[in-house]
Amino acid sequence: MSRLIISLLIGSIAGAIDVVPMIAQKLSKHACISAFVHWVVLGVLISYIQVPMSPWLKGVAVAVLSCLPIAILVSEIDPKSIVPILTMSVILGAAVGFATFRYAR
């Protein structure tokens, strides 16, 4: 399988993991779709970005930096949601960084 397809698959898995609690909380369809697409794109970005750091740390850095605009926007409506957004970014970012390093090279 190509690197792109594997990266998209890894991002889709991360997106599904992120969306499950959102569905359980009955968040809007648009919020769930946005989070899923965000992780699909991050799967590709994390896979292709070349920085001199360990793969899991690269994943965390890219995921947290990319979620900051979302966290700022959401914080206006629900300031308590910043913690889960950043937490999922750290956990899934590390996992995507490791998985793309291992499987999408």
C-alpha cells in the first residue's frame, strides 16, 4: 500500500477514536465531521512532515499546533472543552506520529 493510503487510514482511525466520545455527548454533526476530517488530514501531515524529533513528539507537536485555532474558537462558547480537545490532541497525536513512522514510511 502507498504511504498516502496508509496515512489516510491511520488518520481515519484516529478520527473515529476522537469522534466516538463526541457522539456520546450528542455534539453536532458538523462538529463530529470537522473533528474526523481534522484527524484524516493530520494523518497525512504528520506522515509527510520532516522534523528532527522522535515520531511521537512530532505527532504531538503537529496535532497540538493544528488544534489551537479550533480550541480558541470553541473556548468562546464552552471554555471547559479546551482540556478534552488538547488531551485528545496529545494522545492521538502521539499515536498517529508513532503509527505513521512505523507503517507509512
